Amino acid sequence: MGVNISIKNVPEEKLERLKQRAKFNHRSLQGELLALIDAAVGEKPNGTMTLAELAERGRKLGLKTPSESVQMIREDRDR
């Protein structure tokens, strides 16, 4: 079970930047803070992966690169 923590005397401008960052990442403020803590202690938040991991997953699914998709479109047009 998790533990509640609090940070006192956070400057207003830093709070606003955190809120903007959370909005950009489609997270609540708490979710953004947890993601920052996870990054600081070297853990990945649930469901996240590196760019290399994402690329590997795409290859395993048989997704094509942009150059391959151009070739596929040209072949389709030629038919």
C-alpha cells in the first residue's frame, strides 16, 4: 500500500509548470508527480516503454517503415 507525502512551500510558478507538464502528458497532477518520482528512482511507470522498445514492438507486429509504406502505396496504385 502506498504512503501519502506532501511538499510544503512549493513556489506558485513551479506548481503552474507542473500542472502544464501534467496536462501535456495527459495526466493528473498526482500522476505527473508519481511519474517524476518513478523516473528519479529509475523505474518506469506502468505501461511505458523506451523508444527502442516501442520500435521493437512495432517490428514484431509487422509494422512497416515510411519507405516501405511508400513502396506499398506505389504498388497499389500500379495495380
